[in-house]
Amino acid sequence: MEMIVVDPAIVKQRAVATARKLGAGDVRVAPAFDDRESRRRMRDAFSRGDFAGWDYGEDYAPRATDPRTLLRGARAVVCIAVPYAVTAPQQGAPLCGRVSNYAWSSDYHLRIRALLAAVARVIDEAAGAPVTAIACDTRPLAERALAAHSGLGWVGKHTNLISPALGSFVFLGEVVTTLELPVDAPLRKTCGACARCVDACPTHALRGDYTIDANRCISDLTQRTDSIPRDMRPMLGDWVWGCDICQTVCPPTRRAGEAGSLQDAPLDAQSARPSLVALLQLRSGDFRRRYRRTAMGWRGAAVLRRNAAVALGNALDRSAVGALTQSLWRDPHPMVRGHAAWALGRIGSPRALQALQDRCAIESDDQVLAEIRVALEPFNRVDA
Ligand code: B12
Ligand code: SF4
Ligand code: SF4
């Protein structure tokens, strides 16, 4: 690449214009620096065990809070907020689950990485050399802290970044660069006395001091690959992937939705409100066809079948007993059979209990057997 000397303010302008043309709702620049304050917050969170289910190594916090570890010599970070769907989908089929709006359409990682790559190209071309690295979700980078430093918004009590104009239903992405682009000022804003998200969270995951116990967050629980703790299952309600409750009640996000500044309606009602029985019966081939290209595609079909079993247990609808019984007998994954047993125990109809007893006589997996035995205990039933 030929070295071209360009005014950093013009490079910034071009980067911003490119990002906006490709769907960014706001773009601002933060300095790349060693963010000790966010590192302290992160370390405190890890030592409280707030992220016990995540495999954050010892070096995660120092790397995530210093973009210069991602790109040597980095001086600036272009922070980009891309709005996504807020429009409530039509009511789905009877007995349908609920998918978080961030997963309604095609996988955001792919869309945003394409946007970030285009912005990076603009900067590289202006510099006449590769001077950028991009990040969205999967790289060790404290994206919300960076967005807050750039002035895109503030970190709310639900721990998401809130843009004053767009609310919090925005994805974040970054282009880290060694070019010294002019930086923007952070906002001086907090949630003040508001605590709507804290009160609305059904699992009490939010503490109200801008921290979260992620082990209790439905978003985390629906994405884990092992069993969902029994005491948490009733709190999942009909969520089968992610959760939007704390953001849906958030005043700036509500205002943004009402102003119509957000986009992306679901592909169809089925994407947002899938039939729970269909999800419970989802096989790998159908999973690949339907979900591989969405943000729900990374955990596999068994996780979705498990989540559908939990939501059916919460729906307490006897019409699901047949499908749950089939699942208890036929699902190849013991985790799914175990959660189907739990759901049958919750429903507790004579047919559901008979299915549990019959299976108990021949089930060979210890964990499934343990689930069946607990499900057969009368105290486990909702009407007990
Ligand atoms: C792990 C993870 C999760 C976990 C843990 C969530 C959490 N609250 O940390 C789970 C699975 C629960 C999750 C859920 C969701 N996630 Co998530 N997740 C991540 C991921 C990969 C890492 C987050 C992380 O490191 N957490 C550890 C904590 C300790 O670090 P942190 O979140 O960065 O928090 C720092 C800042 O908040 C900062 N901070 C706090 N207060 C203040 C104040 C000031 C002034 C400053 C400067 C900094 C600051 O200090 C903290 C420590 O450094 C990020 C992508 C990324 N690389 O950042 C996406 C990300 C945070 N997730 C995202 C989304 C969309 C979601 C969901 C909304 C999806 C859904 N609908 O289900 C939910 C929201 C749940 C919730 N209430 O937070 C978006 C958030 C966009 C936004 N507007 O903020 C991100 C940024 C992905 C992306 N690129 O768009 N997620
Ligand atoms: S995403 Fe749901 S479970 Fe998680 S903190 Fe928000 S309201 Fe609570
Ligand atoms: S609901 Fe209120 S407290 Fe929670 S993040 Fe939004 S503004 Fe802050």
C-alpha cells in the first residue's frame, strides 16, 4: 500500500460516514489506553464469581482493558453502535417460546464484522498501510467500557451500554487503530435514581450497583451447555434464547423504540416466537438449516431442545405431555431427557406421572434417573 498522509480529522470523517452508510446508528472515537478502572471492576466481578460459567483466564482482564494488547501501538478506537429490532413480533403459535430480539435475524457477528472491515479499509487506505484490527463480541475487549469512553452512551444498571438517542438495543463493534484519530468526550450521565431494570429482572441477577450476577441471568442460562439449575428453571418463563426484560423496561430504550429509530423486524413470527413443541423435536439437520446462520447457531440443537422442555414445564399445558413423553423416551441427549422429566413433573397430570414412572423403570443414565425421581416427588409440582 502506498503511504498517503491524510489529516486524521478527515480520516475520522470518512470512517464515520462509511459506518453510517452501512447501518451504524452512532460512531465515536475513544483513546486507546490502559483502563485501570474498568480492569478493577472486571477483576472484582470475577472474584465475586459473577461469571463463574465463563472461562475467563487470568490474563483476560488486563488484555480486555488495554486495546494496545490487541493491536500494538494502538492510539484510538472507533466505537460503533448498530441498532437492532425492537418491534414486538406478532403473537406466535399457541404454546410458543420467546427469543431475544438480538437473535431474530441473521447472525449479527457476520453483519457487523463486514461493516467493521469496510471502516478498517477506509482507515488502512488513508494510512497507506494496515493500521487496524477489528473486534465484535468474541475478542478480549471490554467493549462496553470503550463505548462509554467514546461517549456513545453510558453503562446502565442492567450493565448494557445505553445510547441517549438509540437506547440499549445496539450491538457494539470496534476498529482499533494505530492512527491518532481525534477522540470524542465521554458523556457525564448515569441512571440516577431509576431502578426499573433491577425491579423487573425475574431472576434478581441485577444488584442495582451496575453489576450483574451472570450465573442468574436468563441470557446466560439459556446459552449454557450443561444442565440449568433446577431452582432457576421456573424463572425462565417462556424464554428459549436470551432475555430482553431489563432492556424493554428501560426508559431510554423505550423512547428510542417509540421514535422508530431502530430497525430489523423478525424474519417471521416463528423466529421470534417459535413453537415449543417443534423446538423440542428439533433435529440436527433442521437446526443447521434454520438456525446455523443466526446468533442462536453456536450452541447446537440439544441446548434449544432443553430450553424448549423448560419453557413447556413453565407453560403447565397438558397438551404438551405427549411431546414431552416422547422426548423423555427418545431424545438421544440425557440433558434433554432430564429437563423433559422436570417439565412432566411440573405439569403433574396422571399421564405425565405415568410416563415418568414407566421411564424410571428402564432409564440407564444416572442424571436422568435423578431428575425423574425428583420430578415424581409431590412437592415438585406447582399445585402441591
Ligand atoms: C460474556 C457476555 C455476556 C454474558 C455476561 C453479560 C455481562 N453483563 O457481562 C451473558 C451471556 C449473560 C450476556 C448477556 C447479554 N449480552 Co453479552 N456479552 C458478553 C461479552 C462477550 C463479554 C462481556 C464481559 O466481558 N463481561 C464481563 C464484565 C465484567 O465486563 P463488561 O461487561 O465489559 O463490563 C465492564 C463495563 O461495563 C465497565 N463499566 C461498568 N460500569 C462502568 C462505568 C463507566 C463510567 C465505565 C467507563 C465503565 C464501566 O466495567 C466492566 C468491567 O470492565 C460481550 C462482548 C465483549 N467482548 O465485551 C457481549 C455483550 C456485552 N453482550 C451483548 C448483548 C447484546 C447481550 C444481551 C443483551 C443479549 C440478550 N438479549 O440476551 C444480554 C444482556 C444481559 C445483561 N443484562 O447484561 C452486547 C451488549 C451491547 C450493549 N448495548 O451493551 C455485547 C457488547 C456484544 C456486542 N458486541 O454487541 N453477555
Ligand atoms: S437479561 Fe433478563 S435475566 Fe438477565 S439481567 Fe436482564 S432481565 Fe435479568
Ligand atoms: S432501567 Fe433505569 S436503571 Fe435500568 S439501565 Fe435503564 S435507565 Fe438505568
